[in-house]
Amino acid sequence: MKLQNPLAIDDAFYLNGVKFFVHDIVAPNIYYYREDGDKKIREMNYVTLISDLTFKGPEKVMQQSGKKEASDEKKVTYMLDTLVPERRDKTVQRLNFIKPLLLYDKAKQGDMYALISFNEIYKDLLEKNETIADFTKNDLLERISEKSKVAGGKKISPRQLQRYLKAYYESENNRENFGVERLISKAHYNAHTRVDEKAIQILHPKKEEIVLDTIYCRIEDEYIPLLEQAIKRFLMKKRRKISHLHSDLEIHCSAKKLQPLLYDTVYKMVQRINKQIYDRLSKGIMEAAYHDPVTQRISGYFAMSPLNVIEIDHAVLPIKLIDETTGADLGEPWLTLAIDVFTRMIWGFDLSFQKPSGHKVMCALYNGICLKRAKEKYGTLNDWAMHGIPTVIYMDNGPEFNNAYVKSMIEDVLHAEARYRPIASPRYGGIIERYFRTINDEFLDQLLGYYNKSCSAEERQAAKKEAMLTLGDLTELLVRYFVDVYHFDTHKGLPLDQDTPAMRFHYAVNVMGYPPSIPANQEESYLIKLLPAEMKSYGKDGIREDNVRYASPETSRFVNTRVKKNVKIKYDVRDISKIYLLDPTAQTYIEVPSISPPAEEVKGMSRELYRAIRKILIEKGKINKQQIPGTALIIEGKKLIKERFEAMVNKNASMRKHILNKGGALSVSLPATEPSKSNPRSKTQSLIEKYNSQRNNVAT
């Protein structure tokens, strides 16, 4: 999938078919002019510009790639989904081989984001203190070739890598988004596995569960445990001499009947260890310095630009929410949050009652890569500029992150790198963990329905009684808080001269330009790519998925009564009204609506709600377990659920329901004292007051 190239000064672009040139970039705005017109300098917000569907450019990129405007070249294909697993793995592997070369070419053309990505992901292709300027493309081909070796097999030659790269560029130049198509093997081969350098963990001298650093070396597996333990003992000593470490290793290698390592090999390993580790251990503050980058080994230590590193995690928010129709208590929502480490801006999020899962991660990733349109949706004062595809996504080892689906989304779809925190080391995710505490302490604690996690059962019950917010209310308030308060508030983790997330982002943009992003017209295509896939049977009555039947005249050609699970589908659990069916010939997905129940009756209905409706209809004897409810029964099911909710609503909730149904205004914060010089009103309180004022205007 093609990314939208960042604009730079003097770049040409098209807007509404008219050619313009970039005069200057002063984030968040672009200054541009029309060379063959009045040459007047015009100003436009960058997010507004690239959101326009008529935006095209920069022209130099279009000329380099020889893009044409034929309609078939705008088509997005999903050809990898049509391949059998063995051939798909082979193709992805070939693409991985040439990824360093693709980044190298962009970096040589002056793309700073490509340069940073290369240095981060392919640091093992660089020698000590080496930069891209220090070696040629032929050197890089040789290095990639050396890394392509597999046990008992042949390495990929530099000449073969050149053929892969040439084929990719030729296909991409002729038809955008088709570059990978030329990497597909025409025959089945045994897939090679890429062999990386071995990882050696630098363990804390007193607590082995804390990993201080990780270095990579070309070494046999038998040496790794010996090295880890020897280096740990080495770090415990006040006077550290590499000669002592080498002697120690010689003794242990001899005991294991291994060939002793050369002194130069041991020396080079030690030189790769983070130098700050020695200082912190010598000063004896390793345990106390929780916010130190060495003790945490947080991803902030190596973030070099916006979208270089993203941290993502989940947390249940300690606030009670109510149903927007009945006022019933729905409990606490789960927030999945992704933060850009370099700027500390919020990259993406998902707020729902769904517990952590691969799908919830997908929602946060999709929110992160796309334009947010916060002004349009929520009336924010500022644009939410942070969006695009990151280089590294940093996660913990929970099953909702460490699974094949999430890894495939990150590595195969986004072409980013998935990294995981060491097991039993929660402090490694320091940035995201601290921000969850910030949300609780500086935002949620001013809202009705909030409770302290350590409070008593009585206090939780009180929070339930005073709850006023719905999920939609809290989502809107969170977006406003992110965009209009947090992004412009001082952050202790940022440099003094760029001490707010927005300032840090704008400074980077002014120096490097805007990061590559997804064109607005390709957002739906990325959503389809990110959705989970499943093989299903297309029978005479269509496809049955979770007691919903899907079919369309366009897909009737896939009916097959003899072969089971003959089609691949993708689905979104947030909307059961449609699925996407893969056409293997055209290599595209076809949208297939639900016909029972009709799509128009369940548009926007989640699987969770649909299951609840079916469950209550079965309990009431309206349908059996095999029946699919029709329109009338869907409506009746909603009514029964509403009646059940209402039966559970206490006196306070009933009052809230009455206020909501009558269109009254709801105050979302606890009563606050009047501001004074000694107790000034916070930014969050001002935000809430503005929100209440707008709701009052709507109600009246």
C-alpha cells in the first residue's frame, strides 16, 4: 500500500486540478503559491490540505515513479490474501529482503524519516559509528546477502536481490500498489527463514528479571547463557576490566568444552552495552531512579522522530458510565491508548466496553494511522495532526498483543516492527503507564462517576449513583482533552525548549517535514487489510456468519455446494450489516450486505448487541437457536433489552433517564468552587465548562 509522501519546500502538488508549489512549512500550516498565476502566497492547515480528496503530489515523486492516471491503477489489490500460505510467506520474505534497499533509496533522496527508520530497524547492517553516507548500495547488497544465509541452504546473492528490487520498482512504476506483485514466486519453493544476529540480554546484577539492555552478536547459541551470566558478574564489580571478563569466560567455556572466545570479540560486545548503565550502577541509584531511561529501558530512549516509536497498552478507566437511552449503569470502559514516544502526542485510541483483544488493538491502530478529523467530529479548537504509519510499535507480552493476528497487522499490513517488553518487567512501558495515571489524576477525577481504584465498596456505589456520562460523552471529552489540553500542556519528559507535545511535533516538522501518511481515499482499504479473515462456505442461501446471512447478486458466482470453506471473508465486529468477500481473480474485496436480517435494519449494530438480542428472544421463546430474527423480532428484541435495563435502574438512574429523554442538560463534573488566585481554574475544568455550555445550547 502506497504512503502519501511528505511535502517539502519547493515541492509541487495539485489541488482541485491546479498546480501549486510549497513556499514554506511552519507547522501546523503550509505556505504555497501558484507559479503560473498571481504568485500570491497562500496559507492552509496541513491536515486540511491532505484531507482534500483532490490533493495530489508532490509532482517530483509522481515523475520518478511514472504514475499514470488510468482508473485501474487507482485500484487497491489484496493479492497476498489470494496466495496459499507457503507462497505468501515466500513473497513476504522477498519483500523483507529488499525493504532495507527501499529505505536506503529514499534516505539517499533526502527523506529524513526513511533515514531514521533505516537506522532503527536495520542497525545490524551498520558497522560501529557508521552512517548511510559511509557505504554504497553495493555494500548494502553484500550485507543483506550475508544475512540471508540459512542453515544447510544457499544465501540470496546480491545479483538476485537486485533482480527483486528491479522487479518491484518496475511493477510499482507502472501500477501503484502493485510492486509486491512481481515478487510472487511462479513455483512452490521451501521458504527460507531469515537468520538475525543472536540477542544477548544484559541482566541486572541483583535482579535477573530486569533486562537493562540487549546487544546483538553473531555467535552460536551455546555461548549466550555463558555470556549473559559473565556480563552480569562483570557489572557487579566496581573495577571492571574486560581482561577479567575474558578470563572468566575462558574458564566457563572450557568447562562446557567450548572453544574460548577471542578477546576482540568480547571487547566489541562490551562496547555495545549502553554506557549509562555503568554510571547508574556505580552511583548506586539503579533501584531508585524509576524514571531513568536505563532502569526502564523505555522506548523513549531510542525515539528519534515523530512516528519512530509508538507505545500501546490497555487500561480500564475508573469511571462509571450509563446507557444513553435507559440511564442504566454499564460499568467501566476499557481504553486502548497509543502514544508517540518522541513527541508524547496521542497517536491513536479506542474506548469501548470490549475487553482487551486483537480486534481492540486493530481499532486503536486504525485510529492512529488515519486522519482524526477531530474538528469536524467533535468541534475541537485544534487539529489532531498526529497520524500515519510508525516505524516501531512497542507492546507488552499480553495475549491480546503477542499473537499472530496483531503481528500480521503490524508487520505485513503496516510494514512496521513489532517489539515487546521483557517478561515480568512492567516498568519498561513507563511512558504509556505514566500517561494512564495522568488521565486519572488530571482529567477523570473531575468527572461525575469517577472513583479511586483503592476506594471502598461504599464509595464505588456512590460513584455509580452519581454517574452522568455515556460512552459517547466520555469519548468526546477525551478527544477534546487530548487535542485542546494535553497536547498543549507542559510535559516533564520533553526538552525545555520544546516542552509541550504540540511544540515538539511542530519543531520536528519544521526541520524534517511532515511524516509520510495514508492518502484519505485509501483509509477504507487499510481498514479491510486490518480486519480479521476467515474461510467460510458459500452455499445456496449465501454465507452464514454468527447467525447472520450474507449474499449479493455480484457474489452468487461463488456458490459451491460440494466444497466447504471455499471463500475468504473479512468482517468488522462493530457492524454486522456487511462483510467483505475476496475475489481471488480480481484480487479485490467485494462488500456483501446482510440479507437476513436486512442490512438497513442492523447497520452499525455490533456483534455483541446482536447476540444479546438473539439471546433474549430465545429466552422468551420467540425463536430457536437456529433461527435468524427478522425485522420485527429485531425491534422486539431491542424493546425487551430496554425493558430489562429499565428494571435494573435504581432511583438515581431513573432520574437521569428522565433528564436525558426530556433533552435536559447534564453537568459532567463535580460541583467546583469558584476560581481564585490561590485556586485557579484548571484547563480541564475550563474544557468541561465549555462542553456543558454547548450541551445547554443544544438542549434549549
